[in-house]
Amino acid sequence: MKRRRFIRNTSMFTTGLCAAPAALFSMESYKDVIIGHDTHRYKIDLNWGALNSQYYPVNDCHEMVQDSKGRILLLTNHTKNNIIIYDTSGHLLETWGTDYPGAHGLTLHNENGEEFLYISDNLRHEVIKTTLDGKEVQVFPYPRESGKYDTKEQYIPTETTIAPNGDVFVADGYGKQYILHYNADGELLTVFGGKGDEDHLFNNAHGICMDNRGPGGPTLLITARQQNKLKRFSMDGRFLESYDLPGAYICRPVIHGDHVYLATIWSGDGSEGTGFVSILDKDNRLISAPGGCTPRYRNGALDPMYQAIKIFYHPHDVCVDKDENLYVAQWNSGKTYPIKLIRV
Amino acid sequence: MRVHLLHIVLILLFLGCKEKRETTPFLTHKKVRMAPPMIEVDSILFHKEARVLLKMDLEGSTITYGLGETTETNGTTYEDPISIDESASLWARAEHPDFLPSETTSLALYRIKRNTTGMAIAIAPSPHPNYPGEGAQILSDMRRGDQNFRKGKAWLGFQSGTVQLQLRWASPIHISKISIGFLADHSAWIFAPKKISVFSAKQKLGEQTVDSPTEHQSSQLGMAQIPIPESTYQELQLTIESLEAIPSWHQGKGTLPWLFLDEILIE
């Protein structure tokens, strides 16, 4: 009996020893990777926004916003469905939009309890205000009255930001690099910026947002993408300060809480397919770069940034939801749908 | 019946060995690649020595590098800056336990055998107004451009099919080889030249055909080298032909590609 029991136990033990490496290996293969640095790290859902491209095609996925119902709205320049609306799980809810061939910028603004979208269209050369279900309510045409443009085609708006009083700031990021300030009725109030290398000028004023984090009232944050800089201006167009992000070709600033999130379309030497995401803290220091190298500051200056992991191709916008997960829309990425980063 | 510890261990291990787990929505281990490491060099063109730094600052990553041909198994783990004192092609890749190894990146470094300052250069046609560089003299400033051609003025950009360069020296010099630097960045519709021919007084001295572009080729700083009969020359003409048209696999198929040049070296 004892000998039989000994043989049985030894056989089972040996079988277990042989099976253990395979079991451990199979568990390792399913380990979720985590990207990002410091306090902002994420798991990755590459398939979050994937749809049947025969019915819901995209060209470039340019920008995304979340409305008060928690829906995620994606803007693409495919005129079968310029706007694609998902829930946060990635389920398709609805689509609309066939009149925006150059759909590029998407801003959501709550106006006395009702939400509106502002679409910057590169090919229509204008900004269009719509309801959340696609009804056009106002158009901001090219600013002939500014005297800065000879033709409509010179004006290629990339982004807008809306003040609480309804004033609209438009960044002409692909045109002559001006920032145009309108009132809510569409009357042009001021124009500032323009093309150049000085602090108050821009090389690719691609994105703009309003920053209410500081104690001194709202200011404007504007990306100078080719200069790898984020610039701060007063609401009346005075240059205040600049934040250098060497190697980071930042698209538009999105503020959530104390942090600024920027899709970084290229990095390093600006080669194709080198993007990542940049996250700044309340002091506008880069603290996390999902997909990028570790951010390091020496003597107050950021070491040049570059891509570390080939997850993103050309990130063009980051949407931050109420749970601080991120949705990343990509440009010229082979018509791919947005990726979701889940905060851990 | 007593439950033996061994029974429990065996059951747990068996469950772990199941062929298929339920699907996870998250990206898992070893599914995407690392990006190639950054190569930082004080000068691609050097007289005595070049100092190379390799960078991949991500916790847990390592860099493997080598000189010359790369294979899957050769290479040295990078720890300190590398000194190069002869022309060489350096390659490097990044690795990390959580990701697949990066593709190999490479950079050709050239030891300058002959200073080209003092060489007069005439170009026809003129570069495109969007990419005039700092004039013809950038071709003899002993500095290469980088892949960010939109920044700075290190490149002459052409979209004209064929470019003619006339090189002249104050007195005849001994030459056995001409090298010309170019950029290939297909995402920007910039393609390597198809062929470069060298003439003296309308007599062809040599020519070099560049490898045809491939669809997934990464951008590169190339250098085409054209050996010529070793002799003394006071003037040379270079004919640089671009591809007749962008290949069919590219979104710009059928159109005229851009040609970007940055440096001429003489040996």
C-alpha cells in the first residue's frame, strides 16, 4: 500500500512539475501591458472604436469630444459620416454629417444648458456651429474683413475655443497662422498672431483652448506644433509665456482637471509614424508620455522626446472622459478607428 | 476522502494550461514592437572621430548595436557612447521584456578625406522656392541635414525630374570618388534619385544607380557613391535623375517625386 501510494504521489508531482512551465508561460502571454509614466498610466484597448468600414468608414480621425450624456463624438473627414457617436464602451450609437469634406477641428460648448459643436473645416474654409444632432445654426466664414487674406483659400482653420460668453477664438493653423476673435454673433473683434518664429507668432498654430486653471482669470493655450511649443496668451492676444516640449509635435491642448493632454502626432526628428501622447501637470511640466520615452527635466529644460513603443501612428487628438480614460483619434493612420487608454 | 495537496496543485496547474482563455480587451505582452532607438551623433561627417549616443529611455529597455551587417544574433549591449574613427554603418535596435524588439535602425558615418569648401557649385534648375536651403553652398558645408527637412535650411528640394550640378575648383585636384547625400521619406513624397552620372567635358566618367524604393522602406539619409577614373580634375558635371514617377503602391502614384539633396563629398 505504502509503495503504491508513493508511486502515485510521485507520478502526480512529476506531472505537475512538467505542466508548471507551460502554465506559467501561458499566463505571461496574457499579461496586459501598461504604458505611461508617473501618476498617469494606462492599459490599451486597440479595438475600442473599430467599426465595419463598409458601412461606417473613416478617412482621418481628427478630433473627439464627450457630451454631457457621456457619449463620445468622433469627427472624421469622410463625408459618409463626418460625426460618429459612440458610448464609452465603443458601441456605435449614431452617425451624421455629409457636408464637411475638410472636417478637422471639433469643439463642444455648453451654452446655457444646450450643447453645440463647432466644426473647423479646412476645405470649406470656415467654422460651422451645429447642434449635437447635426443641424447647422451658424457659420463663421473666412475673415475677409480682417484685411489679412486675399482669398478664402488662404484661410484654413484648424481649431476653435469658446469663451463662457460665447466669444469664439479660431486658430488658422494651416493658413496664415492668425488667431481670430469673434463675438457670439460672428462679428470679428480682434486678430493676433501670424506666421513667424518669435514668441508671439506661430509656425502651425494647430490647436487652441481656454485655460481656467490659474488664479488670474482665463488665458489661451495655443500649440505651435512645428516649433514644439505650447504658448500662453491673454484673452486680448498678448503673449505671456511659452512651454518648450522639444521633440513633441503637439496638436491641441485638452484640459481636464489640473492636467493638459496633447496628442503628439510626430516626435523626435518628426518622421512618419512616431507619435505618442503628452500629459502635462498643473505647472505645465510633461509628466507622462504614453507611447513615448520617459520625460526628464535637467536644469528646468525637458530632454528631447521621442517615441518608445510603436502603438500610436499619428495621434491627432485626445479626449478625456469623466473617468479619466483617454480616447485617441489618429490622422493618416491607414483609416484606423480610435484607441482607448484605460487609466490604471 | 482526504484531499491531498498534490491534487490541488495539479488541478490548478491544469486550469492554467487551458489552450484558450476568455478574450481580454487589453493589449497584452509581446504584441507590439519597441520603437527603434534614437541615434545621436556629433557629426555624421567627421575628420578624426565621431561620438555616437544611442537612446531609448524606457524603464526595462536595452539597446543592442553593431557596425556593418546586422544579424539577429550579433551585436553588443549598449552602455556608453561609441567612438567611430573610420567610415562605418552603425545599426541598433531596442528590446524590452513586454514588447517585441524594434526594427533595426542604421546610420552611415563618413570620415572626410577631402575638404570641399572652396568648390564652386552651379545648379540647374534652381531648387523649388519652398526648399531653397541656404543656396548651393550647403552642398559643401561639411554638414548633413536631418530627417526633419521642414525645419532649418539644410536641404535643397527639387521637383523637376533631373538636376544638373556643375562643380569647379580654382586649380585641378585629384579625385577618385564623388558622393552625394540625399533624403528618402516616402510619407513626404520624397524619393531617392534613380541614377547619378558624373561627366567631365561631356565625357561620362561613372554612374551609380540607386536601389528601387520599396513600399515599407523607412526614411533614410542616403549617400550615393560614384567611383570615377582616378585623375586630376578642375571641373565635373553631375546629372541626378529622379524617378520618372512615384511608384504605383504609393498614394502619389504617377506624379513626379521630390528630390532632396544636402551634401557632396570628394575623395
